[in-house]
Amino acid sequence: MNDNKDKYDNIFQETFSIERNILGKDLEYQSIEQWDSVGHMGLMAALEEAFDIFLETDDIIDFSSYNKGMLILGKYDIKF
């Protein structure tokens, strides 16, 4: 696993207080109690800080799942 993937996974785990085995294709916005609108903004802030990026508003809105997030971050030259 690469460093960016570890960092990405850790951010999800820390932001939502979840175990690593929850991460994957089934993890979507509002699929867990912690990933509500407030949790979403906390996740976005943590990702911006960790990867030293500034997410565009459309990307924040489109960030609807764990997997979709990796695709969106690819636009910012973050490789997984």
C-alpha cells in the first residue's frame, strides 16, 4: 500500500472513528451515522490539510463515497 492510500485511509478512520475494515466501495455519504453534513466538512478539511490542497466546491459536493474520493483527489495529482 502506498503512503497516500495509508494517509487517505487514516483520515477516514480518524474523522469518523471507524475501523479499517469499513473502508471500501460500500462506504458512502450517509451510509454511516458519522458521515453526515458536519462529518463531511470535517473530512474535507482533514483531506485538504493532509494533502496540502484546496478542494473546489464542486469536488466537495461530488465527494460521495470512499472510492469516488480517490478519483476526485486524482485531479489534484494525488496518486493511489
